[in-house]
Amino acid sequence: MVSGKFLPLPYFLLDEELTILDYSRPASDIFLIGDNFITLVDEDNRQKVSQYIQPHFSEMKIELNMKTKHDPLAMFGISVQWEGNKVHILCVEKTKEVDTLSDQLIKLRSRLSETDFELLEKKEELEDAIARIHKLSGPFIPLYAEAGLVPLFGDLQADNLQVIEENILYRIEEGDYEQVFFDFHAVGNITDDGKRRLGQLFETIQLMGTKTVIVGLSPTQVSGLKSKGTLQAASMASLKQAIAKYIKKQNQK
């Protein structure tokens, strides 16, 4: 029979009377080994040994409180395997098992935290990119000393209008513009909340003393633009027409 001395875990080979026939070096490092396995088990657990370490249980796994050199009451997971009239016992200390699982859990949490941080960074980068796109979809272009142009692009929703309106209002106040043209030629759909936000923006501009002129609205876009701010805004078919009319009025002053 091959000796179990060189097995890397605490191991015992016992006979039917649980007499110790062989054991591994890790077993001798941990336990004060006598003649019988039962002497290594805490008194309260010996009934469990006599009940479960029996030949009619060919394979069995149980937990036992055992006496070690350093701890009079240590929990071990016991794997039992019978071979004829002899039994192989493998002992794994549960505290070590828990420590191993805890280490694995800590490492997993660390990886998840790193992943969450990376995802957060990517999310912030994406939000910044979306904000830049929204700002670019409504730039403010000075035409003359008293007039400016806001060409709008893409679908208009409340969130992208919220992003561009801060820049528009700042530029109007800073330049003291009399009139601002809003060009809708490159606009796609306008959502219901976008229409409400647009009306609020026009009303704010008009309260600042600046006239708003809507240019290039399609028939489908006109529907629903009935808020106070948009009703007070002038509307023209083309930017060329609007600018020409504005220049004519300036020359007549």
C-alpha cells in the first residue's frame, strides 16, 4: 500500500476500529497524534464519529470539532472514503476554507469595483460627448452687431434644448442683440417636450427684449407649436428672406 505521508493535506488511514495506521506530514504538524483517531475529536463530537464513520457509509462528508496543537476546538470538514476494511480520512480546516473564500471574495469585489470605476469613467465620457454634440447642434452665430443666428440640427428634444439654451441666452445677453433667427431647415422631428421647451426658450428671449424669428419650419413641425413663446415669434420661409427683411429695416432707420 502506498503511504500517505507526502499528501499535502492532513490525511489518516484507519482500520474498522479507527486505529491510526498511517498519516500525512501535515496531519502530524497539526495534531498530537495518538493510537486512535477518536482521541483527536472533541468529546461532544465523538458520537458523530461512531455514527457516520462506518463501512456501510462508503463515502461521507461531515464536520467535526477537533483538537489541534494550537486550538483545542477547531472546525474541520472531514471526507471519508472506505476501501475494504480500511478508511481514508481527509481533513480540511474550515477556518482556512473560509479565509480562502474571503480572499476570493475580496479579490472579486476589487475587480468589480475596478470595473464599476471603468464603466463610470466611460459613462462620464459618453455624457460629455453627448453634451458637446448637443451644444454643437445649436451654435450661436453673430450676423451683425444687433442680430444673431442659431442654426438647429437633428431631432429637438427637451434635454438637448436644455443644453444649448444656456449658451444662447448668455450670448444674447452679452451681445445685447435685438433679433435672433432660429433656422429649422436641418431639424428632423420635434418631440412634445421639445416643443414645450422651445416655447419656454423663446418666451425667455422675448422677456429679455430680443425678438425671435423662426425660419424654415416644415408643415409637420408647425403642428403643436402653440405655446406663448412660439406664438409671439415671427416666422419666415427662408433665412435669406428673413435677413433681407432685417437689413432693409436697418437701412430705413
